[in-house]
Amino acid sequence: MFETYSSPEIQAQLEAFYPQVTERRRTLMENVVSHRTRHFCMVLEDLFDPHNISAVIRTAEVFGLQDVHVIEEENPYCVNKSILKGSFKWMTLTLYKKRMDCMNRLREKGYRIAVASTNTNNSVLDLDLSQPTAFYLGSEFHGNHPDTLAAADCEFKLPQYGITESMNVSVAGGVLMTYLDLFMQKKGRDFYALPQKEKELLLLDWYDRHMNGIDQNNPITRIGG
């Protein structure tokens, strides 16, 4: 895939997996990693229904968003493999016991914080999507926490034309990611792709998980608690 590698060490590690992975599988993974992005990420704050969380994670994988952050300060998240359909193996998932730990970490990474709200007139289409942005979706009953709303950089809502106030949160996540994908397509997905070293390291994780499972290389990191 790569004409040159970021380091001889990573090149050797990747090439060690090649005999163990079919050419068809290698081609698939290399094509997918070339479209991965961290320009946008999804943040799920204290969702009550773990099925909704799993559905958003699965949709994020399909749309090529590498990172999903899950805040479980009030509602713990249990991985639902029947909904995820294996998608979480290819993701980077971070779970937080404290919502402000999540926000602080995202700001350190350079993300602007955009929070879904039914109390704003700002459409997602009005946002400056050229900036790396973390999109927050709140709980099914209460939305995002007041502390999150107060600390956010901006609020947004999805375009709607019906009487019903809001969509199911997992549906809203899918609609949002469709808008984000269309934005990236206009400029070209390559512009938002991962740096080469990140692609190589991600491929190493994928080959390892593909061959050896996730017991020693878990895609889920837990912070706090």
C-alpha cells in the first residue's frame, strides 16, 4: 500500500502480518484505512439505551469516523456485540466516568465542542466544518447535561420539517454523519485522511485483532472509575 513507510520498525511489523492475512483482506483493510478520519468524532453523553450507543458506533465505523467517545457518568455502557456486528474491532472507543474528563481531553486534541440542542436555531449546516469538531449527542430523555451545554463552543440542530421535536438519537447520529460525509466529499476525503503513521499504526491494530482477537489489543479505553 505504502511506497514509503514512516519507519523501518513499523514496516517490519506490518510485513510480518502479510503472510497471515489473505490478499483480499489486506486490500480491504488498506482501502478502508485510507478513508479513515479524525477530523470529526462522535461523543455520546449518558445515553440510557445501550442499543443506541452501539448503533451510533456501528454507523460511525461505516462512515469512516475512527473515534467515538462515550460518557457514562450516570448510565454505564455495556458493549452489545449483536448490535455492533463486530464493528467496534475497527474503532477507537474511549469511555469516561466524568464528562469533563472527556471534554478536556477533546480540547487538548484540538477539537471544537458542538452540542446537539433543540433550543437553538443553528443548523449543523451553518457550522464551520473546516475545524476539527466533536459532536455531542445527549441522553434520550434529557439531552446533554447543563454543564456540557454551558462549556460547549456551539450548539446545533439537524434540519427538520415535521411537528415531532426530535429524532431517535441513533437515527440522529446517522443523519448527522451523512451531512459530515457530504461535507468531506466536496473537498475530497483524502484531505481529511489520517497522517501516514497513524494509518500504519491503525493497520497494525487491525491485523492483530483480525488474527488474534481483541483480548490483548482491546479497542476500548476506559478513563476514570
